[in-house]
Amino acid sequence: MIELLAPAGDLEKLKIAYLYGADACFIGGQEYSLRARASNFSLAQIKEGAEFAHSLGKKLYVTTNIIPHNENLAGFITYLKALEKTKIDGIIVASPYLVETAKKHTKLPIHISTQQSVLNNYHLKYWEEKGAERIVLGRELSLLEIAEIKKHAKAEIEAFIHGGMCSSYSGRCTLSNTFTLRDANRGGCAHSCRWDYEIYDGENKISHNIPFSMGSKDLQTVSLIPKLIEIGVNSLKIEGRMKSIHYIATVVSVYRQVIDEYLKTGQIADFSIYEQEIEKAENRETASGFLVHEPTAAGQLYQNSIRKPSQTFVGIVVGKDQGYTVVEQRNHFKVGDTLEIFGPNKKAKKFVVENIYTEDLSLLDAARHPKELVLLKIPFTSDNYDMLRLVNE
């Protein structure tokens, strides 16, 4: 059984990820997590998330993956014991001390974070001997290297398949610390590699009108999923705890369909369909990272190449009322627009907005106010948590 593992920055995203096909989610608590600017979860919310996951027969993992300074260590044992009571399915850890502490004081399953840069059999064996049940491999590996490591693995192997890529080794970067005093390895990364820079040769500016950045394109592996399954990777991980529910729903749904099609038929009829679907939510260009070959200049964001998603998320279905579909608006749309509706285990379908109504059935020419509830006639079956996108034609 291969696991599709999705990120979740809050409870809404967590529920969306599960409903759209994730087998497991990883979240950050309000302490010891590498995404300090994500909403993050209180212990009560972690418990609620675990209960929701288990009600669907799915799993929940919590990140405790900072590289701690002495000041970060107080209270860790208490926090671990509180996590254990929430009945989560494991913790993702980077620090050797935190691993040893978790093993000594709890029975929580240990997953070794990608921050440890596990890139060879010997490093894998080290963490297996320390009691790790799963190793999250470094993102600097090729498919051939992953296959070789898997042959020697007793622990489960997890590999990244989609999302942001760090310019340094598995996230161990000091640019953010240096430029902004925000510690990337304690949750404060300012993504300094993605800033625009001017380049000088001595006194002479050589970047001219083209800004320079050094960030990597995002990882996208739709066409490589069959190979990763054949290798025997146990968990396929999507990155992006700070992404929107539309991003989570779109990306998780695509990879769910790819995995299911391959497991069912032994092949993928058309990768391009899935790749086009992901582009509807992506805001950066993508590449295959190190998986096929070492990245070339084509895999980097050397110029300002941020792009808009090909379609705009405009609303989510929240119920039915008087024969209409109730939609919670998230972005502006108007009468006459072409929208696309998609949902868990559903193919996207397009329709034209003929009328928009308020809850008291007053007519509107547009849905203008975020989070307002509007009523639509949708010519297809719709369910709660289905999403609507504006087709940018």
C-alpha cells in the first residue's frame, strides 16, 4: 500500500486534503515546527485532526522538526507527552536529541525529517538503529539512488513528489538568518533565495534590467509516479502547509488519480491531462528536481518567472438551499463567467453562470465580497467541499 501524504496548515486544509484523496497529512503544532508562519495547530486542534483522520481510516503526523538551540528545549518532553495523548500516528523529527528524547519518553513512531539529508545507505542504517520507523529522504537524490537505498531499507521510505524546493541542502540555509534575522531552521524562513537581486562585477552592474534570483523551480513529478511506485517508495509527500485550500485540493486530487490509475491499469494513458490540471493551481514554474538528472539552468528561477495559476479559485460549495447550490465566495466572479466545478473523485466540468442570488433570493450581478454566501444553479451534481474555479479564457 503506497501512501499519498499531504500538507495541512489548518483544520480546513486538513479536511480538504483527506476528502480530496490524501491517505495521511502532516501538520505543525504551535511549537517545534519549521513553518512558524503557518496557522499551525493547538493541541486541541491536533486531537480533532487525528480524530477526523481516524474516522476516515487515515493517518496524521506532526512535525517537530526544528534544529533547536538550548532555549528551545525547555518543555519538549511535556509537549511530546501531550502529543502522544492526541493519538497521532507519528512525529517528524530532525534533531538527534529530539529523536532520543521522543524514544525515551513516548511510544510515538519516529519519522526522520528531510532536514537530516539522508542520502545514502549508511545514514539510513544509522537512523534505523536509532529506532526510526520511516526515513524522509533528502531531495537531492535521483530515482536510481532512491532505488538503491530502498533495496537496503528496513524502515519505510518517504520521498517528496511536489512543491517548493530549497536552494540549499534539504533546507539547511542561513540566507534568511543573515538577511532578516529569521532562522530558517527554527521556522522563520524568509525565502531569501527567491528575492530579486542586482549583480555587480566590481563597480559595474551586470544584471541590467533583468533581476537575478537563485531559487529552484517547484518540484512536479506526475510523470515519475509510476517509477516511484515500482521502486517501492512507501510514502509520496506533497509540500505546502502554507498553500491555499484550492492548491491542496487540486494537487492532492491529481496525484490521487495518477496513483489510482497506475495501480489499477499498470499504465497512465495521458500524463498531460494531469499536468494541465496541476497548472490550474500552480503559481511557480515546475521541474523534476534531481530525480531524473542534476538540475540545469532550466530548473532554476534565474529571472522573474512567477506566474499566475491558469484558473482562479472563486468559491467552495457549502450546502443546498431552496433548490440552489450554496457557495461560499472566495474571489470575484460575475454573471456570464464560465466556471469549472471539481471535487473529490470527480472530473472537472464547466458551466456558465446565468444568475447569482443572495440568501433571500435577491439577484446580484456579481459575487464581490469574500466569504459571502451566494446561491447558484449548477447544471451538475454538486456536494459540500466541491470547488469552483473561474476559467481564464
